[in-house]
Amino acid sequence: MSQPALKIPNADEAASINPHFDWERITYLVHMSRTMDHIEETELLPSKQILYQFSARGHDVAQVMLGSLINNKHDAMGGYYRSRPMLLSIGVEPEDALAGPLARSGGYSDGRDIGVTFNFPNKDGASGLPMCGGVGAQYTPSAGWAQAVEYYNSVLKDSDYKNSIAVVLGGEASVATNGFWSALTMATTLQLPILFFIEDNGFGISVRSDLQTPGRNIAANLAAFKGLTIHDGDGSDPSEAADLIQKSVEQVRGRKGPVLLRLRVPRLQGHSAQDTQAYKSEEEVAEEWSRDPLPKLKSYLVPERMSEAEWDAIKTRAQNDVRVALDAALARPLADPETVATFAFSEKDENGDIITQTMGGIHQNGHDFPASSDTPKPEGKRINMVTAIRKTLDFELATNDKVVVFGEDVGPKGGVHAVTMGLQDKYGDARVFDTSLSEEGIIGRAVGMAIAGLVPVPEIQFRKYADPAVEQLNDCGTMRWRTKNRFAAPITVRIPGGFFKCGDPWHSQTNEVQFAHAVGWRVAVPSNAEDAVGLLRASMRGNDPVFFFEHRAMLDHAWARRPYPGDDYVLPFGKAKTTLSGDELTIVTWGAMVERCENAAKASGHSVDVIDLRTLIPWDKAAVIASVKKTHRCLVVHEDNGTAGFGAEILSEIGETCFMDLDAPLSRLTMPDIPSPHNPVLLNAAVPSEDDIETKIRQLIAF
């Protein structure tokens, strides 16, 4: 399809040149972006040297202008798959910008992630937060960064953050996502320094924007939204766009509240290079090309700001520089397959020192924690798990001013299980605070805060409530691997769950196997107060994201009470505890089932090893295998459903390792594949009981 003639305003029609921008640099970067798009579309994609390509044509001029103003040391931008022009503007090297799509070694993912999901750690200027493949996933982490900036500024009194901001880019389709609305609620209720930069090209892949937003204009729809400044304009008009971008950034930097800037831009190519745009009429395509901002930029600058020859010289230099960068990118080797499994978790070097990520978490700056010990030093009377967890949070808050605890109802109420009771009174509502009712917002903000160097401890009120946050949880877990240790977001997610007096499908689910299957997450399931202290402290001082599971039945259970093991007690992950010793059968279990297994083993009259795993990721394979080789039998007991439960993973490992040592079939006792029933009679029939476990013990030993 031929391109229509362009209607370009002449120099007399152009407004005076905005002096806040380096127009030569902007011209250079826009030409660089266009050249990269052209080479990828016409050379690299047809030759299958790249597999994904998303053109930024039409979006590029406004993005580059915005990026030129995002230059504070602690600024950050959350982008998406069409954000390369802005990344170039904040400092991504052209060679890296091309090596990513080519999946070459080095750069921002070492060939692990698709080439359009950039990340850019930058301790000397604006950073590009790790992008995700999910539409709208960029919003809540960006809001988390903005909240962290405010925390550094107002709580920690760090003047370096005084004028820092977050900028998040998104298209008009992304404003229909949960992430957008959650971030918008966070930004407006907390008055965060964040700019929502909405690039409205009218199409979400093939879906027109009237199916995304009533009236096709998110700016108009948000006119009554309190605490939000809104600007709306033509992103293809350099003069108008420059003025609106400058005004928006100044307002956010000046702490006048969050700003939403919607700019109408044309999408001059398809959603991706494979998209033929058959859903657009020829008239629509012609109208879009008539709004191409590059010729308009030339008319805006030539001859008032530069001559035609200077424009052409800048274009030629950009094209030549892209060719040089492309040659360098192509010269890079492919990533080493031997390294593909590295950095799923934090790793240590040959000296045992943590190989710290470039950005994210508290370890990157060499934080000194109080002394720790893996030996408990019991203090005073036995306390319940609620008190033990609260005391641990209290000590870590007191000794580390970067710790923040938050979630629904954790403030004045002290949590629905009273775990955070009194902590807000002691540490203030900037450090222990309630959030809006959005699990995506709770986890997404925690991710942004962690990247900014804080230690977030978000609470998800009940296990089932974590489901709306699954995208953010998965993105958090894979962050270290997909950026090859450039970024990580160590957060400790506290989640109560499991049965308590009764059950139901919404508050009593365990489903810990879902977390165990999630890449990059450590999983703790303490059964008692002492272990809860050690594992929670290990989680908050660690360098990986952690699911910390608090079983509702054990929070105030007499059996789970233990003396407080001391403020220095840290329990390493992957270290199981044998709570009963025997030589006829090994029982492997965790959480609320530990007590039941102990009681059943004692009632059976048989000699049984009961192993409390305490953590599932990692789990103590060595301890379990050693026990099975001794007893020659194994039973796994857990509350979660049986099919594809974590017990299957344990028994598979034992089957591979201990097959010749077994005197009875490997067995497991679990919940049936149903939700947790509400009626206590039904619940007791579904959850493995002491009688059920005792019967199974006798069967296996008699085999």
C-alpha cells in the first residue's frame, strides 16, 4: 500500500521552538529509532535473525521528548513493548538496543527474554524498570517506585530523592487493565510523584479503542477523578506535545500530585511486524500517515532551529551510527547454553559472597544486618505464632529503616489475625500502612519498592486472595532470571491460609504447590512459633522473593506455641527438622499436618521418623532421602489437594533415588481434589485426620 502525500505545516505555521529541549539530540534519536525499526523490518526479521518486532513509528517523537526530561538520578520509567525510543533517550546504548532483539549475549537479558522487553539499571541517572510481556503489568511497580521515592524523601530524609519521579508508559488499550486502575488509585490517594503517559493510537492490536474505553478517551473519562491533573493533546504535533510534556513533568517534579498525559499518536505500522493491519481501511491508514510526527518535527525545526543540511546531516549520522551498532551487536556471541539455568535465585561466588544484582533489594548497597545465629536461644514462656511473627516484624522494623509492612487492614486494626497489632502506632503510617483493596496493587507496589532498595513485607489477607496478583507474582519471581541478575525484587509476602475451626473455598485454601511451581520464589511453611521467627527473619534479610505461609489453625494453637528463640535467630531455608525419630517409616509433612502426624505416629505404636520440611523451596532432599534409606518406607501427608500436589514432587525424587531401598509402595495422604468445605463435619472428612494417618502408617508397615 503506497503512502499518501503528507500535509506538513510550513515554518510560518510552526510555533516558537520550546527551549527546554535539546532538539538536535531529539532529532538524532528519533532518526536512530526509525532506522532501527526499518532495519529490523526489512532485513533482520525476513532473515529470521530476530523473531519479534514492534515498530515505534508514530510514538517515537513524543517518547524521545519525554525521555530527554527524565534525567534525575532516581527517576525511573516503566515501559512496554513499544518504548524503545524513550529508552534510547534515557541512555540505553544503541548496541544493546539492537542486541536484545537479536537475542545475543550481554545486554539486558543475555538472550533470555524477547527483545522488546527491556530493562535498564542506571545508578547515575534514570532507570528503565524491567518490562513485562503482560499488557498493563508496568503500572503498579512504577507506582511502587514513586512511593519508594517519597519514602526516601520524607521518612529517610534523603535529599537525593527530592525531585525524583516515576513515569509509566502505556497505550490506550492498557487503561482497561486492573494494573492501570490499581496504580491510578494508589497514585491519587497517596499523591505519588508519577506521570501516566498514555500513548493513544486507537488500536489494541486489532481492537478499536471504543471497546477499551467508553468514548475512546481515557482523559475525558477521568475528568472527575480527584487528586489527578489531566492533560490531553496531539502527540504528533511537536509544539503541542513538547509543551504538554514539559508542563506534566514539571508538575510531578514540583510535587503537585500525579499527572495523566494522554497524547494521540498514529501507529504507522501494525501491532507487530507480522500484523498486516487488514482490519484497517485504506482511508484509516492514509489518515494515520498524514499524522506522522517525523515530518512535522522537521517542519517545526527547519529552518527556524536548524538548516535543511543540518537536519540531513543528523539523519545520516544516526543511520551510520545504527549500522555501526548493528555490526557490533551481530558480532556478539550467542549466550552460553551452560548458563541458562543460572540466576533463577540469588547466587554466591566461590568465596560464598552474594553476587548482588545491579538494582533491587537491600543487599546491593552492602547493608549490615544485626548479628544472627541458627541456634535458638529460648526466652521466657511459650508464645503463640501470632506473637512470634509480630515480635519478629517489630525487631526488623526497629533495626532496619528500609522495612515497610503493608496490606489490607494491617494498620489500626492490626490485621485480621492481629499479627500487626500495635506496629503502626509504634512506627507510623509511612512504615506500617493500609492499602487500597487490590492484591495486584499490593504486590506490584512491593516490586517497585524492592527495586528501589526498600524491604517490603506485603500481606495478602488470605491465600485465595493472592490470585488477582498472579501476574505480578510471576513477574517478580522471574525478574532476576530474565534480566540475568541485573534486577531483582526481594519481597516477603505473608499469606495466612488453611483451615481454622471450619473451612470454605475462599479463606481456607492452601495450594502452596502453586507457589512452589513459580520460578524464583522461596516458600516457607512454618508449623510453630519458633520456626516462624527464624524463617521470617531469614526471608526479610534474604535476597530472593519469599512466600511466607502462616497457617490459620496454628496461629494460636497450643501445640504450635514455643518460647521466643531470640532476636538473632535466623533459620536457613532448606533445613528440615526431624520431630520424631524412628526406623520403620518416614513421614514427610509441613504446616498444620506436623502435629497430626506426630500424634498419629505415637498412637500407632510404631517407630516413625516425622520430618517437618519447614520450607518447600528449597526442600531438604538430603534429610528425607537419608531417612527413607533408613526406614525403607515413605508417606507424605499434606493439606493441599492430591493431584499435582507437592507430595508428588517429593515422592518422585524418592522413587528415583531410593527405589532399591523401598520395602513398600511410596504413598501420600492429602485432601481430595475439592475446595475446602465450610461445614466442620465435611471439613473433617476432607482434611487428613490423625485416624487417617494412623491407618496409613499401619498399612505401610504391614505391607
